[in-house]
Amino acid sequence: MRRAAVVALVALAFPSAAFAHASLIGKSPTFHERFARPPTQVVLHFDQTIDLLPKAIVVLDAKGHNLAGASKLGTRMLTAPLPKLPRGPYTIRWRAMSTDGHVVSGVYTFGVGVPAPAIDDAVGAQGPTTEEHVVRWLFFVALALLVGGLGFTLLLRLPTSKRFYVVTAIGAVAALEVNILAFLLRAEDALQLPFVNFLYGDLSPIAGTRFGSAFIAMELGFALVTALLFLAWLTDRRQLLWAAFLIGLGFSSGLSLSGHATDGVWTGELADWVHLCAATLWVGGLVQLAVVVWPKLPHLRRSAFLGFSRLATVLVALLIAAGTYLSILRLPHVSDLWATGYGHVLLVKLVLVVLALAWGAGHKFLAVPRIERRGVQGTLARSLVGESAVAMAVLLAAAVLVDSKPPAQPVKQPPVAAERR
């Protein structure tokens, strides 16, 4: 079911290239299989006739050495003999020529005497790339425009305008398209395929990961959010906006569930989701103030700014509380802040957060009293744009952190039994 959903979603983006080629329908060893005794051969079954290519099946050990023998072609089948494999993790890479002229290929893992590595840890995978970090940042920005914009307008009880719908619609479309792009980039790296061959690759290994499951759920969830937003624009029913906002917040949890940063610890996943939601509402609110309220709703500037100031106080408290807990959870030692790459990025994020909080504090303790006495000043719009830019930089640092692996936790040693006297 997961694989069918992934293929269907990718087909929406690339409908002309999704079908009419040979597909892998059976394999031995299977993906993520753990053997007590090593297998003697690799067998791949296809639904169509295929042609043999050089090095059609490669079996790599942890050091990247190929242990597979010469590949052989059977009836809709590829085989390769294996020597007696020692204990350890292994990566299988395969490729074949389909009758339509396309090269179909794939990567998956198995283990002998040990658990099979995750597909992201297959031999040759680079892990999150710079392109993936940028795309994840764009997805965060899309969430801020969509979910944050909805939350700002609904929680402060502001009227909707054409500019509001334009900004949130941009966020909705971007969330759908950027999510697909993020999946393609992650799968391209994990499956180690050039992009020209990627669409003809076997997507089932990555579809079965937490990232693949989250991709499917978020794509379907934000499609529903987009539909509700469109219906709210057509019917002018505020209840539909509330439904879109709450569903968007819920499906944002897919980012926390699919990242490396919490490694399946439910309290960490919850804190990461709270952290993300608070940041999304904060950044989205700043954008709405600067882009929607200030130029298009001048009569609401004072009430919107004062209301957002009160809301931002709560959001900042959530950001600090969740961020502190996550830092303690992810970093075993304080020295990891300056001794590891993850710590370096976290330090950059902390500096940006402090700058953004100082900017926001200036608005709260200097601008708010002045507005209450004298009304809105013209320079405040530029200050809001500046704070929004710093907040976007915070999201960029968060995008790098969410896909990066934190330092390994120290292994707890079993207690040593006391010696008898």
C-alpha cells in the first residue's frame, strides 16, 4: 500500500514517466531481512522481460567491497552467487534494462547476524545534502505562510482579505510541491541513482521508512488543507479555516516523526512538534503583519500588533521550553556544542534565536507602550520586515538540524556485580 501511494504521488508530478517499464516484484534476500545463516545467492524477479547489464547485481559489505559473483539472466529474473558472507550489514545494488529502453534500478539492505542498516545508511548514501536542507527550509517557510498565517488570523480574530488568501494559498501550493521535491531528493540520495534514472527505480525501500510514511501522510493531509482553504474562500465560512488550521498543525508533526533528531523518543518528538508549531505561528504572524495587515488593513494595525505581541509571548515561552528540552535530549555533553558539527549548527541557531528574541522584546517593551500612547509609527513596518528576515534564518538553521543526526548517546555499561569476599 505504501509503495502504491508513493508511485501514485510521484506520478502526479511526472505522469508521463511513471509507468510502462519493468518493475521488481520479488527478491531474495528481501529488504531489511536479517539472516542467522548467510544467503548463497541474490534472486530478483521482474514482471517483464529484461536485458542483462554489466554488474547487474552488486553486494557491498560495510567497507564498500563487492562480494557478488557474475550476474546471470533468467526468465524475467536476475541472479548472482554469493560466497559465505561473514557477519555484518550488506547493501544490494541492482539494475536491468527494461524492454522499453529504460534502466530500472534500486538499492536495499540486509544483515547477517546483525540488524540490516536503514536505507539512509546504505553503502554510498551521503546523508542529507545541502539541496535537501534548502528544500526543507522552503517547506518550513511554506508552513509558516499557510499554517502560521491561518493561526494568526484566527487566533487574533482578524477579518480575511484577498491578500490573506493569496499569501496562505502560496504557502499551501508550496507545501505540496516542496514536499514532493524533498521526497525526490531524499530518495535520490538514499537509492544512489542519477535523477535521469530515478523515476524508474524501486521506491519501496524508502517508502517503508518513517520519512516515506510521513511524506505520504503530509502530502495527503496538506492536500486536504488546501481544499478546505479553497472552499473557505469560495463560501466565506470561517469554520473551514479553523478546520484547515487544526489539520495543518496536526500533519506538521510528520516533520518531527520523520527526522533524525529524536530517534523515536516520543517525548522528543512531542517537544519537536511543539517547537515547530510555535515557530510556524510566530514566523507566519510576522509575515501576515508585514505583508497583509500593514499595507491592506491600516485601521487594524494597532489592534493586530498588540494582539500579536501577547500571542508571541506565549509562543516564545513554548519555543524556549521545547528548545531547551531538545538540546538536553540531543547533546550528551555540553562540549558537543563546540566539538561536533551538530553542535555548531545549534550554536548558530541559538545566536539567531537570541537576536530574534531581542528584536521581539524591543517591539514588546518599546514599541507597544509607544503605540498605546501615540498610535502606530511608520518605522514599525520596516522593523517587522527585519524581524521576519531573522526568523526565516532561524528556520533555515532548524531545517539543517531536523535532518542531521545528533551526537551518539553514551552506551550504558551493565552494573558490575560485587565480588564475594
